[in-house]
Amino acid sequence: MNQVYATYVFDCDGVVLDSNRLKTEAFRRAVLTYGEEAAQALVDHHVLNGGISRFEKFRYFFDKIAAPGVSGPTYEELLSAYTQAVRNGLHECSIVPGLERFRQATAGRRWLIVSGGSQGELREVFTARRIDHLFDGGIFGSPDNKDMILARELGSGNIQKPALFIGDSKYDYLAAAAAGLDFVFAAYWTEMVGWRAFTREHGLRTVDSINQV
């Protein structure tokens, strides 16, 4: 890539951390008391909507999936169970190889995390895993969505253009495009169904990981 960027924006799950599968399993297990069919429906919705926050997905579950009259955990209880499972997994999952090396190669450029994950949870995990210092532009997540975060950080001058967003979902691309950021699709850990056709259709550059950016 010949373009020199002032800012690099990273999604977290599937880009910096190998955490997509653990989050998918956490969604499934959280709602199993509502039945296998309902749990699979939530998993399908989650995978098709990568990058969207857990808050929206559990609201969707109660609005569109959970059968009326079926008893089970409340919205807050599901959030709590999911959060606990994910927090444990985020402390143990793999960090993308070469992260420190890529940071050295982009010295003087600003780095940010813009994720659908919980902002407080991300900051806690990144600090515990000693990679928070790499992201001098900040670590941002839900409850604000990616469109809101990008608009806010562009408006404050925290994101300087030209800027590159590295993500692994359709929403990552759409949010980057709406904000006027270039985009690279990180494919190695993605769970996006049909990503090859999507990236071809939109002429997106794909890489296995950030090492190839």
C-alpha cells in the first residue's frame, strides 16, 4: 500500500483480537434457555450483523426472535451473562501477530480502536493485556455505534485524514465509507458470510491480517 496515512482505525474483534468465535458462542449460550432454534436465530443475526453492539442484538432478540410467553432470562440478565463470558475470553484469546511491529512501522501516526464491543470492557482488556498504549488516539466502543464514534472523532480532529479503517465486516466498510475513510478488509478471522463476493463487488483490498497492510 503506497498511501501514507495520518490515522489508522482498527476494529477489534477479528482484527486485533481473535474474538469473533468466542462472542458468537457467548450469544448462543446466553439465550439457550429460550430453545435451540431461538439461540441459532440469534447467532445467525449476530453473524450477519458483525460490528453491531450487543445491546442492539439482545433488543432484536426480544423484539423479533423470542416467542411470546416463553420464560427465560431478562434483557439485563442476558447482557450480564454475555458480558461475563466475553470478558473472560478476551483476556485469553490471541492477539494478531505483528501488532507491535506494525506500530513501529507507522510511528508518528495516530491509532484508534473503533469497535462494536463495550467501551469499558475493551479499555479494561487492552490495559490488562498491555496493548492499550499502542492506541494513542483512544479505544472506543458501544453504547455509541461506529458511525457516531467516527463522526465525533473526525469532528474533534482526533482522526486526521487521510485515514485507513481496517475491519472485517460489512458494517465496518459502510461506516468507513460514510466517514470518508479508506478501507481494508482483514479476512483471516472474519465470520462474515460471503465476504469474498462482497469485497470483489466493492473493489476492496483484502489482507489476511494487519501484517500485510
